[in-house]
Amino acid sequence: MLGKKEWAPNTDRLVRSAMSDERYCTFILDCLHEEQFAMTGEELHNFWDRASKSDLTVAQFIEENRNA
């Protein structure tokens, strides 16, 4: 396709606003690949709830959750 660009996440975007785009949710989980397997359904729900209320950027949120 002519002119079609590959999607690249803006990791400086606030994570709470990025939550409306499924690509960001997938990106975040991919970055935390090992950690996501350790989450129960309730923990995953709480994870996204925290993200939706966070003042962190996508990059900061990922880093914070890597160290959690």
C-alpha cells in the first residue's frame, strides 16, 4: 500500500489517554511480557485500572511496572 506507515507508539503520551487505543495496551503488555503471565484476571483488571488513572507516560508506566 502506498503511503502506509507502520505504527510506532508515542511513549511520551500519558498512559491514561493511551488506554483508548488497543495498540498501546498490546504494546505495554508486550513490553512486560514475562510479568503479564504472573497476573490473575483480577490483577490484570487492577493493572489497567491503575493505568487509566495514572499521570505517568507510557514509558514511565512500563518502567514502574517492570520494577514492581
